[in-house]
Amino acid sequence: MLNEELRRTLTAMPKAELHIHIEGSLEPELIFELAQRNGVSLPYPSVEALRQAYAFSDLQSFLDIYYAGASVLLTEQDFYDMTAAYLQRAAADNVRHAELFFDPQTHTARGIAIETVINGIWRACQDSPVSASLILCFLRHLSEEEAIATLEDAIPYRDKFIGVGLDSSEVGHPPEKFARVFERARNLGLHLVAHAGEEGPPAYIESALDVLNVERIDHGVRCLEDPALVARLVREHMALTVCPLSNIKLRVFDVMGQHNLRRLLDAGLAVTVNSDDPAYFGGYVNDNYLAAFEALPLDASHARQLARNSFNAAFLEPEQKRAWLAEVDRFFSEIQ
């Protein structure tokens, strides 16, 4: 059982969040509020009925309802309000820095201008109580040509996002499908990340490293199936943005007690804890820490390592990174 002292440590410690899909932070209450504001009809009679629909059997069944929820986002103010709501929750969880994924293709396919999407999210980040930056993600179930077009459309707003990522349905859409668009992004000086090794095999992690040249692996929990890959990830200090509650909700693991977070740490991997799509998966970043530490043999030393990993893996200026790492160290020295 999680003792009260460790619970306080997990909730109060400074941390970064590096794997959060901003559209996945849309709570049912805000979905209904925006639907009413914009005259959008929802296929659910109430907030409670929508909450009850959050019962997923796999990644695809989650994505179906995720895209339905995003249909209420029409104006720049909608994107601002969604982002501001998440950032307030992040601040309450003692997140110091967040790197937000967003999916422009989910919105441009509905006729929303990419400018509307980026400006709304970006403005909320400027007004945020925590440091926040944006990573533009490509939907991997769509074609690379569509991803390239999306990147080109986003270039006028290049100063408002720091990197690109790859998300949506993993199985059947290997990283190498997106080699050209990632090369284009790299030439633009953008940071590169990709979802790999969640539902997809360890080979997808290797492709993300070798073909896309990513700087961070999102999820990556299946790496333990390949000892040589684990050794490489450790050697290259390649961070994994692990999302415990998401992994349970999407049946990567059946129960939290089976999660491999402790084994990943024991292997020397640069693991971080994140919330993924918190409105849909049962909790924000502190909820993920608490659920994992409740079910697994983890203690304050692991908490400190995870907090340090979160800042080390962040795309931050060295001086800012050092400052937050020093804050983590002070925090843990004061509770000993």
C-alpha cells in the first residue's frame, strides 16, 4: 500500500510532463460546454452518458471516441480554453514544464484552419502558470503525403512549435512510412519524437531510431522483449515517455500490478511518467504516479529518478534544465 508520506512526495515533487495529447485532456463537461457554445450535436444525452462511453477495448476503440470529442473544437477560443484547462490541472500537479502534443489533421479534416488550431493552443501556453511548448503530431493512419502537406501548412507558424511527433493507430503503420516528412522536419531544426512499442513491436522502436532519427520514444514499453534494444536505449540515454494508466485502459497490461515500469527502471532506462490522454484514461500525471506506486514495488528513490528523468528528457535550454533539476534535488534533500 502507498503510505501517506510517499503519496505527498509524489504529488508535491516538481516534474515535467512530456506525453500529453492536448485533445485528450478534453473533459466531458468541457465537451458539452463547447458543443452548446458552437451548436454541435453530440451522440450522447448527458455528461454522464459520455463518461460511461469511455470503456475501451483497444487503441482503435479509444480513437473513435477521441475524434468524436474533438468535433466540438471550432474556434481559436475553443482551443485556448481546452489548453488552459489542462495547464491549470498541470500546475496543481506541480508540473513545472509540459510539452503538449496536438493533432492538426484531426481539425483541418473538419475544415478548421491550422492557424486557428496552433494560435489557440499557443496563446494558452503563453498565459500558462507553467512552462509549456507544442509538438505537432502526424496521424499515422493517414498517408505520408498528408503529413508532408500538414507540415508545410504549419511552417508559417514554425516559431510556435518545437517539434513533430507521430501518433494514432500504431499497428500496421511502421515509422518508416514517415521517413521523408521526418527528414523535412529535421532539416527545419525541429525536435523529433514518435510513438513506438506500445501496441506495435520492438522493431518499431528500432525504426523510429534508425529511420526517423527520433530523440525520444513515446511509450516504448515493449522494448523489454528485445534485450539488445534495451542495451542500445540505455547506451544512448534514449528517454521513454511511459503512460501507466493509458497502458491499463488500452489493455497493454491487464492490471497495474503487471506493468513493467519497475523493470524498465531496473534495466537502467530513462523512463518518465506521463498521462497521455488524461480525460479518457482516468487521470492526470499525479494520478499516474499514484496508481503506479500503489501497485508496484516503487519508493522515494524511484520517484526522484523519475522526476529527474522528466527534466533531463525535456527539450529545454541547458540553464533552465539545470535549474529544475536543482529544484528536484532540493525537494528530495528536504524530505529526507
